Amino acid sequence: MTRLKTQTAFSWRFACVGFCFASLINLAVARGESKMQFGKPDVLIVSADLQGERRQSLIDAAQQFYTFWNAGDPALLSRVISPSFTDRALPPGRPQGPGGPLFAFRQFTKAVPDLRCEVLQQIIVQDRVVSHLRFTGHFSGDFGSLHGHGQEVDFIATDIIRIDARGQITDNWHLEDNLTFLKQIGAVPQ
């Protein structure tokens, strides 16, 4: 009888610990604290002269921006993009200004609905954040006249963003490995 009580008590404690752990994980994911969803880099290098609130505002702005690329939430973007935002590498067809990144996200997720953006590394110096990114997903939507059949998409990009004293992104210089993307979806020959 005592052994049965001990096993039952142990099982009950184990179940409680497991439930609490699962609840904490679910809470973290719901609050956007998982690494991929929250846009946290695998490697973060911050200039030693950046301290306190300014350091944190640069980190927070970059994390919110890359969280947007995972979540597609316009509210995230509007909090972090300056009304005077300028895309310094504006591709044809994308509107200039603060609406450009949302337009780009919507266009790209028409082709790759399960788009994910992983921040592999970031370097933060003065008012700039340089991010090495990896975009993944599956081409299951439409890209121009092409219709996807679930082809895997996996390409890299580099961003340089400028963040003002209010913690808003004012400029973005970006370069994506578009050739790899176009090969993966069959838009250009391998």
C-alpha cells in the first residue's frame, strides 16, 4: 500500500511538473518569445560603446522588425517603422516609404505562405544593425505566372537598418539571394 501511494505521489508530481513546463512553453510562444518568432539572432555582437537604453532600443527595434517577417502583423511593423522610412535598395514595383515592407511581405507570402525568417547573426554599431538572415518555406502559392507545388525555399539575405533615437527604423539597405530563390521555384534554369 505504501509503495502504491509513493508511486501515485511520484506520478502526480511528475504530471504536475510536466503540465507546468508545457504551460510555460505555451505561454512563451503565445507571447512571442520563441527565438524564431521573436526574431532573436543566433549570434549578437554589440559595440562596447552602446550602453543602457540606446543599446536596448536598437536590439528591440531589430527584433520587432524580424518578428514582423515571421508573423506578418502590421501592428508590429507600424511600431518600429518611421513615417520617414526610406528603402535604399527599392526594387521595381515596391512602394517607397513605411508601407513598402508590408507590401513586400504580402507579395512574398502569396508565393511562400509559410515564410520564416531566421536571424543568423547581427552586428550593432552606432545607429546601425546589420543582420544576416535565412528565409525558408515552401513555394505553394503564385509568383507571377508560376504556381508552386510545395518546392522548398531556402535562401539568405543581408540587411543594414538605421534606427533613430525614438527606436524606429528610418532606412534599410538590403540584398537578397534572389537567384537562388528563382532557381528553387523554377523561374530560372538550375
